Amino acid sequence: MPVSAPAPGPGPTPGPASVSASVPAAPVPVDLPATGALHGAVIDWFDEHARDLPWRRPDAGAWSVMVSEFMLQQTPVNRVLPVHAEWLERWPRPADLATESAGEAVRAWGRLGYPRRALRLHAAATAIAQQHGGEVPREHSELLALPGIGEYTAAAVASFAYGRRHIVLDTNVRRVFARLATGVEYPPNATTAAERRLAAALLPDDEGTAARWAAATMELGALVCAARSPRCGSCPVADRCAWRLAGSPAHEGPPRRGQTYAGTDRQVRGRLLAILRASRTPVPRALLDTAWSEPVQRARALDGLLADGLVERLPDDHYRLPA
């Protein structure tokens, strides 16, 4: 999940508050006093402490927000920043990316990891160019209909780029709500219906405020209400936090540790892709064989790349990034 949250960019003038398809109806009551004061405290903290990130700036635009959301999935901000800047310089609009091959998107993805995200972003950009006049759509339903975009990304782009009222639940927000409202240290492994009802109950009625709240709670989870070493002394709502007031009881399950990388198929896939990214011409199988010494694992990783559409096999056992 991403660890960033841009401020809303230019969008339509907010009308009466409405609940989008991403907001469940009939939210459950929340036993939190002065919810309006809660919103104000978190948003005021965000206004003072939010990181200056390029996709948050007023002139960033919806495409910058969308690119950041794809890149920030399972990838920290410091690794995303230089690649995001390179992408926006090379492809400042969705149509610019759509004119290039999917392979160029994979090449430019570099070492961010999980390169299927590059294919999905390229597919979304192509659909935007063909179906939406090259403009990232404003409506949640239209965003959700784009290839490669799920519920979270659709809600995040609509909220952060256009200031719309949506539930935006990433790992950081879920952890903030778990501690603040339910008194547990960590949320469940997968988002539950109860979490969505809680998020709906906490969502401000006003569109602009709701978008700021989404951004602010995400940043609070990233910078203060961290998984392993929460900085409760710096939290603007520590005096309202159910988990802290209960004595910060330990959760049964500790936060998940990062996946091992060395020696895995992921590492092998990365080395194979590095060879292909470095070449502008098809690569012979013999050159790919230099990427990893163990032949069974190397073949399995290459087969996986072919199945995922990240690599194409040509005649004479040559390989390239997708056309």
C-alpha cells in the first residue's frame, strides 16, 4: 500500500456532501467524542507536518497523483521520488505514455520492483487516451473501470487529485483507525467490512474536508503512528487514542516482516529484467543464462515473466520487453 497522500488538486466546486460507491451506507456509530474536533486536530497537524512531495503540490495534476499511487504500492517514498520525476518528465500526460510500447514502461520502471505495475499503468494510460480524451477521469466509477485500477487506487486518485469524498484505506490509515477507535495495535491482515464501516463513520461530510482527512490520516500513519515504533508523544490525537488509553496492549500478531528477497524467484526475475532493460535489441537465451547460475530456478523465473506479459519470446530463442 502507498505511504503518501497528496492534497486535493483543482476539481469541481464541491456541492452537497455525497457518499460515493466506495463509502458503505449506514455506517456504524463510533464511540469517539467530538468527531469534528478529531478531524480538525489531525488536519491541522497535517497542514504543519506534511512532507513536501511532488504529487501533493497544487500544480501536480491528476496524472502525477495516479503515477504516484501506482509506484507507491509496496514501495517507500524515497525510492519512488526519482522514478516519479523521470516518468513525469518523459510522459507528462497519459497520452504520452500511451504512444510508447508497454516494454518502454517496464524499462523506465527500473528497480522499483513488482514491474507488473508498469504494465497496468501503461494499460490505464492507454484507456485514458482512448476513452477519456487524455484526461484522468474524475468519477470513482470511471477510474475503477480503467484496467489495472482497483478500489483503493480509484478512491485515492478521486480524493487526492479532485478533492472527492471517498474512503481511502491503506495500511497506514487502517493502523491509525485500529489504534484510535478500536484499541488494538494492528488491523487485520485483510480489510474487513467492519473497518470500512468505521472509516465511513469517521469520514467528514464535506468533500474538501473528507479529502484532507484522507490525506492527513495516511500521513499520520506513515510518520507518527508507525507500525513498530509509534511516536505517541507527537500524535495530535494521543489523548483520544483508545489503544494508548488502554495502556498500549500488545497485539497477538506482530506487524508482518518484509519478505526475504535474496535467493528468491523475485531476485532472479529482477536480474533477467535488468539484462533485457539494458538492451534495445532482442537478447539471446545464452545471455539471459548469465543472470543466474541455477538452471531450474532461472527457467522458472523466465517462464513467470513470459506468463505475466513482461517478456516476449522471439524466434531463434531471443527475448525482449513487450512491444
